[in-house]
Amino acid sequence: MTNQSSNTNTTKNWIDISLTIHSGMAHWPDNPPVRIEPSQCLAHGDVCNVSKITLGSHTGTHVDGINHFIKGGLGIDQMPLEATIGKARVIGIQDSESIKVAELEPYNLQPGERVLFKTLNSERCYQSDLFVEDFVYISTEAAQYLAQKQVCTVGVDYLSVGGYQGNVIEVHHALLGAGIWVIEGLNLSQVEPGEYELICLPIKIKNGDGGLARAILRLI
């Protein structure tokens, strides 16, 4: 098993908030498991190392295409770069069940903001490769509130904005349906609440419903 928290690195003030992709890592239960195996191998006499990677498009740290839940929505290759590059606000969430409107209201969210939510997930959900069912998620009412506030981007520190066997459909529809770009699978354990510069670029898949991403932050 790999402790994902130990893979959060700081280099020249940049903080890596991405999960490391590895065989057997936690994934959404009905998504493809992660397998990385050699196709060519120097140790076996081949001229180079080449790996075969099998995984779902919503593995680890990734960005949802709008078309993930919205028919006719933009694919990940059509995401405007400014959606996940620029100033972002990390907001600490104390509620151990879900992100609720009452905890968001004091932050006076503005249209166009990029908001990343740091919950208990970052400290407890990445300690093993087992999928954690009771992770902190965004309540349906909070998702609707974020849509009303017209934020640009929402990031969460586990594999879905919606709860497991709960409000996954409703939350995705509220956010993606409002044109909000969603980043899932962040590790914010080494990040304090505050304002940061964000860079998070998903791989460019034609009409992709999601794209694995490397996400980094730097304190402003």
C-alpha cells in the first residue's frame, strides 16, 4: 500500500496536491481498477522501458468534463485553460459529514472564483489503497449555492464531489450543469486555507468525459 499523503511535495514554494498513480490504488468502485505493467523492459533485454496503463478517466486527481453528466456538454479537450490556472482560494471545512451552505456563506464567494475545499478527507482518506465510503462530500444545497454564486471551478479532496451512494448525480448536475469545472482527487493535507496560485491541467482527450491531471499550488 502507498501512503498518498507522503507524496505531497514542495519544490520552490510550489506544493504538489496531486495523487500518485499506481497499481491497486483506490478508485470509484464501479470504475476500472488501476493496473500498470511493463510492455517492454530493460531488465528483460528490451531496448527501453515502456508501460501499459489501464485505468478509468476519473482516476486519482482529475478534472471532469462538463459532458461527464451533461448531455452535449463540453469535453475535457474544450476546457478553457483559465478554468484551472490562476488565483484559487482554499477553504477549510470543519463539518465531518458534508460541505454545507452555512459553512460557505461567511466566505462571500464571488462569480468566477476558483474554490478548493480542504476537508478531513485529506488527512484520513489517503492512508491506504482502500476506497473510503464515508468521505466528506458537497451537499446538494451547497452545490446549488455554488452554482448560484457562479464560481468558475470547484475542487475537492476525494474522488467525487457527491457522496457515495448518495447525491452524486444531483451534485454533478448542479455544478456541471452550471458550467462549473470540477477537480476531484486533490490532496490538500500540506495546504493551509488561504489564497494560492493554481495550475491544474488535465490530459487532452478528444471529447473526454474526464482527464487525469497534475495539480500544484503556490501561496500568493
